[in-house]
Amino acid sequence: MDERTFWGFFLGQRGEILRLTLQHAGMVAVALGAAAAVGLPLGVWLSRRPRWAGPVLWAAAAVQTVPSVALLALLLLAPVIGGIGARPAVAALFLYSLLAILEGVHAGLRQVDPALSDAGRAMGMTEGQLLRLVELPLALPSVAAGLRVAAVTCVATATVASYVGAGGLGDLIFRGVGRANDAMVAWGAVPAIALSLAAHAGLSALERRLARRARLS
Amino acid sequence: MFALESVTFAHPGGRSLLKDFSLAVPARQFCVLVGASGSGKTTVLRLMNGMLRPSAGRVRAGGRDTAEQDPIALRRGIGYVPQGGSLFPHLTVAENVELVPRLCGAAPAERARAAAEALAAVRLPEAEFAARYPDQLSGGQRQRAAVARALAGGAPVVMMDEPFGALDNALREELQDELGALLRRLGKTVVFVTHDIHEAVHLGDRLVVMSEGRILADGTPADVVLEAADPFVVRLLGRRRADLERFVRGKGDADG
Ligand SMILES: Nc1ncnc2c1ncn2[C@@H]1O[C@H](COP(=O)(O)OP(=O)(O)OP(=O)(O)O)[C@@H](O)[C@H]1O
Ligand SMILES: [Mg+2]
């Protein structure tokens, strides 16, 4: 079978394609999970301390302006998270996701009608109860939107991780380019696009469900 | 029960609204604050429940300075109807109404019973309305649900900020009578805010007329209506003065 044709490459290499796709999705999932674990509480904290929100969001945005290859190179040299392999790649994806997640949480909480927060306080809610019973449920659609943007960006950016030996679908793209094998490049790109679309569709649906529950639509 | 003592207060960035303002509401009184928009009625309520702090003077609740009380406990002892209702849009009517008992740790069955009673009191049949969301109610139904939410916690004090603003006249008068009777039967201390002098005269044991952060008249509805001298109070009574005079005279005869 000729591995230079689209279907020929697929039939010959489907095991490898699947392995790299899973590796790709795995990197994204770990980075997103970590970014959510940090971004949700940090976003809540920022919404309570408007003075810090500006600088922190600015710093998160500044990270985004560093080209992904440069960020990877910097992280490669960093202690602990550095070195060849998945670690610097996951760290870079984490940093890229953080902004969207922070902004989603922060914007979601800030757009809650102050009259509603006031009503909660007037009936004797503690700040924790107010957050849990009123503010976070109303902010959830925006939180989900932040996650969606983060996920889609991450899937695309993760292809570059191949540069630092992290694997993923970037391996097929870069190797394919090196060998002038269009089919190989295509089989790196197609699953990445599919992952992106799936993340987008899944999280959009979640967002709509949450918006309906929060009665915002 | 609640007392503002020589309170001075200015909203951040605003000029001082209350200066040396004093108002004491004894337990079980039905006290109505009436005044034009911007006269400081909501501000007075929010000082009483500790949402705002005076810059000078004292606010007492149950005899103690509110500055020394746990604000959460203080507010759970006050059923509060915010201006505009402010039902939580992501919760059903029943979930909204059950909130205060829930915050106080009541068991689900007890919460449901409290909610059902409160909804019945404002005439929103549970079977029809409990499962609806606030955006599936009319404006008047929303206001009644907000009143139910303030009643469900069983607090001894109820503060209502224009709870009947969006109701048609007939329903408004029916609910005034019913709710007034209910709150009296339950022995609640009530601070009720309205800009409608008619509503104030019909509901209150006591009328406090406010304008620009000052009290212009304070007394029983009969006192305020029959002895109105201040030009602002006279203007507030307006064309319905004769009606109101007849009403308070009739009520005086019935009571005496
Ligand atoms: N958060 C705030 N910041 C600044 N000024 C405020 C704030 N809240 C109220 N004010 C001002 O304080 C004054 C009294 O407001 P308040 O809400 O107590 O009036 P009100 O009698 O309840 O009026 P209404 O009948 O329109 O509700 C108004 O002039 C208002 O503009
Ligand atoms: Mg007001």
C-alpha cells in the first residue's frame, strides 16, 4: 500500500495516528485540567479584589503574546518543568489556557446583577453561600465559554509541542513536511481539526445548557 | 426594636443624605416610610439591616448596636423584600422561597412546608407556581413571590421596599388588606417602604413622611393626614386628601 496517498497512509499507519491523537488529547486534557484548577479559584479571588484583576489579567494576556515556539524554548530551559518531553509542552499549554479561563470566570462573576448579590446578602447569606448559591451558578455560562476558548486554542497550539519532543499530532505534521509527504501532514492536521471541533461543539452545548439553567439566554 | 440614633450617612461619592437622623421602630409596630423617589427610604432600611454603616451615630437592633452584632445573624432575623423583588433567576419559585430556611439549616420537609405556607399567604398556589422560574411569572406574581420569600424564614421583623409597585390597583388593595392582617396576626415588626400615601395610610400603625433625608411628619395615619401642615406633606396628600381624611376618621370611629 502506498503510504504517500491519503487513504494509503491511514491504512498503513492508523495505529500510530491513533496513538499520537491520544497523546495530543492527553497533553491538552492535563494542561486544561491544571489551568481550570488554578484559574477557577484565582478568577473568583480576582473578582473579589478588583485592584488585582487588572495586573493579573494583563500578565496572563502578556504570556499569550509570546510566540508558542519561543515560549516552548524558554520553558525547555526552565528548571523542574524543563527538559525534553511532555513537561514543557504541558506547561506552555497551561499558560496559554489560563487567560481564557481567568477571563471567563472573572467576566462571568462581574456581570452578575449587583441587585441579586445584594438580595442574597440582605437575606443573610455568607460570602461563601452567595458565591455557591447565586454568583457562580449565574456565572457558569461564561466560565464554560472560557473553557471552550482555552480548549480550542490548546488543541491547535499542542501541535507545536513536537518541537520539544512531546509527541502529539505535530510529529506527523513536522515529519511529513520534512519528507515532503502530504498524506502524513494531512493525517496530523485532520485529527487535530476534529479534536478542536469536538471540543468546540461539546463545550458550546454545555454552555447553552448552563445558560438555559441560569436563565440568561 | 430598631433604632437609628443621630445617624449621619453619605453614599460613597455623594453628599451627605442623612444628618442627625433618628427613627425608632418599636417591636410589633407596622411602620410605613413614605416619601418621594430619592428621599432616602431604601437607605434607611439598609442602615437598619447593617448593609450600610453610619459615619456617625448608632443603629440599634434589639437594643444592641448593630456594629457589634454578627451581620449574618442580624439579617437572617429580618425578612427583606428588596426593591424590585430580586428573585434569583436560576432558581424556581419554590427554591427562591425556601432559601432562608435553607440557610438556617432547616430540613427539606420543613423547608417545603414553610415555602408552601408563605406562597399560600401571598396567594400563589403552590401546585401552579412552585416549579416555575421567575421569568415565567407576571410582574405582580414576581412581587408576591418576593414577599413570600421574606415571610418563609419566619423572621420576627419584616422589611419591605415597595413590594406592591407593579400590581394593579384591585390586587394591590386586596393584598394590602390580606398581608396587613397577616403580618399583624403573626405579630411581626414591619418597616414598609412606599411612595404611595394611600397605601401608607391604609397599612400603617405609624406613618413616617420623608423628604431629602429628613422626617417631615411622624405619627399615626390620622395625625399625619388630619394635621398636615408641611407643604410637602400637603402636596403628597394631593387631591386624595379628602378621601384619606374620611378614611382615617372612619377607622378612628371603628377603633374607638
Ligand atoms: N449606591 C449609591 N451610591 C451613591 N448614591 C446613592 C446610592 N444609593 C442611593 N444613592 C442616592 O441616595 C439618595 C437616596 O436614595 P434611596 O435609594 O435611599 O432613595 P429612595 O427613597 O429609596 O428612592 P426610591 O423611591 O426611588 O427608591 C438618592 O439621591 C440616591 O441617588
Ligand atoms: Mg428605594
